[in-house]
Amino acid sequence: MTRILYLVETSDRGGTETVIVHLLRGLNRALFTPVLGAVRDGWLVQSARAAGAELVPLDPRGGYDGWNLAAVPRLATLIRRARAELVHCFLFHMNLYGAMAARLAGRPAIASLRSVHYDFATTYRRLAWRLVGRCAAAVTAVSEQSGELLSRYAHLPNDRISVISNGVDTCVFHPGPKRGILQQAGVPPDKFVIGSVGRLAPVKGHHYLIQAAAQVLTAHPDCHFVLVGEHSAEAQGEMQAQAARLGLLSHLHLLGPRDDISDILREFDIFVLPSLSEGMSNALLEAMSTGLAVVATAVGGNLTAVDHGRSGLLVSPGDPWALADAILRLIEDPALRLRLGNAARTLLCEHFSLPSMIERYQALYQAILQTRIGKDIRAPHGDAELSVAPRRLDS
């Protein structure tokens, strides 16, 4: 069995960490042994342990989330000690350090771009991605938009980029009856609920959603808005202060992080994703899998996930008036809500299922390993280059 070492610089719950957990759980154990390089204890480590994956501790003082090239030889040593045959790296700094360390350790590495624009926001980051491209055997992009940025800024040819979208467990996220969870959280019963899931950070655009909420409530004062996800005390204070200024504090509910997202989504009537930038939103895909009508901004992977007018509505980012108009359109047209929600569920099951995502990653792993074996046969003294040109896996 091939030992695959997953490297990431965080352990909190998030979209990237969720994908890693799906891989740890779903890999074919007859072919692969998953190993997680863990910087610190947290949700990811606990989930990996529950999935039966091996854990290899990383020194939390190693500087894996900052500019510290001394992390490279330490990671190379860890890769050898973990007997990793393939290294899969996630998030910006671990993509850089992990790809370089794998090269130093003589192992192939996969880097993963899971955002748009942010990873290329500065000259340093663009240069770093060019270095990653030289060291990694392959680079995955979570959406076509992310792949285009890799081509443009990292100067990677298309045949070195594999677009593999996120996948959703459609057996967990599916339509179903409401269980009164939001009522327990303070939302009055029998109200129309517009919900969003995601950490409260400026890039997620929640302040635009709150502006839109003020307009929606003018026409439909019985609506309530629910935001679910990680947030700092400062972010919560800013959201509440904005809601108070607009006179809608009693209609806004900040639930914080939850472990029952699938149940909460079934309590929503509409799902809204107001992000200013997205790679491929797990929350959006989960809402679509639940059969919700969605409103999302026309950025990043949202353009791939949502077919405007057929499986959801897309609006311009940073435009609260467009958000409000789309939400009002869905509130006032129940037949449209039902049609878009059903179409979203169908699209999700066909193109963004969890088994499909896992199979695409496994196919990429096998392509890289087979290429490496072939090169090792041709270069028995270990001088083979650690590069591969895998086929695109998004078709």
C-alpha cells in the first residue's frame, strides 16, 4: 500500500480541512495508507484519528504558517521518517515548504490551490507559486478559475494542472423535514429563513448580506437571517453593530460554528453566499445538495457550481441591491424556489459527489506513482526528475 502524507498548516475546521478529512476517510485502504502531518491538536486531528489515519506530529514551533525556509529540511526529515511515498500539500505555506521538502527528500508532491486571487495577491506569492510549480509533480486546482490563475501567475502549462472540484456526501446533505433546531437557537417559529454558512471574515461579504437584509425586511418584515460559522468576538461585534444601525438586530442570528450543518440547512428556505472571492465553497455545494434555492456571487468556483437561472441565481459581488433583488425574487416565487432547488440537487449529485472527488484524487495519485516507477526503471540510480504531466481529471 502506498503511504500518502497530507501536510497542512492548520487544524481548525474549514473547507480545506474538510476535504482532507473526506480523503482520510474515503481513500481505498487496499491501495493507500493515509498519514496526516499534524501541527497542533484540533478538529482536523480529532477527525483524522476517528477516521483511523496515522498521525505524525509536526513541531508547532516549526514556522509552517509563516516565512521560514528552515521548515524545509525539518519537513524533509519528517517525510523520510513517515516513509511517505507521496506528499499531498494544502494551503499556501505548506504548499511551498512541503513541495520543496518532498523534492529534497526524493518524493513526489502534489500542491493544491484552493482559492482564487488571494494566493497571487503579491509578487512574493506569485514567485512562490512558480517555485512550487517547479518542485511539485502536479498541482490541483479546485475550480477552472483557480486553474487559470495557476497558468497565468505560476506559468504552469495546462497539462500540469488537474482541476478537481470539492465533493459532497449526498447521503448526509439531502432534503428533509425541519426539526426545530433554529427555534431552539432563538429563531421564532414559522418564519421565512435566509441563511448563510461560512466564517465571518471580510472576504465572505456578510456585511453586504446585512445591507441586503435591510431592504428585504422592508418588503417582508417576517423574514429572519441566520449566519453560521466561525467568528471572532470582534467580527461578531461588527455584525451586530451594523445590524443595530439598520434596525434589524432582532432579525439577525449569529450561531457560530456548528456540528449539525446538515440539519440546519434543512431549516433554511434560501441559502445565500455573498463572498467577494471563492475557490469552491463547500457550504454552497452542501446547500445545493440539500435542495435549497441558492443566491451566490459570480466569483471563482461559484461560476462552475451554479448555472444561473437553472440551478440558482448569481449576482455581482459587493452589490447589496443585487443580493436583495435576488432574495426577494425567491421569496415571492415559491415555484421558482422549488425548481431551482430541485435542479441544484440534481446538478450536485451528477457533478460534485464525494465519491467522484475521491476517485479523481486517487486517479491522480496513481498517475503520479506510475510515472515515477517508470522513471525509476529508466534511471536506476535515482536521478529521475520528480515531475509528471497528469491528464485533467475534471471531465
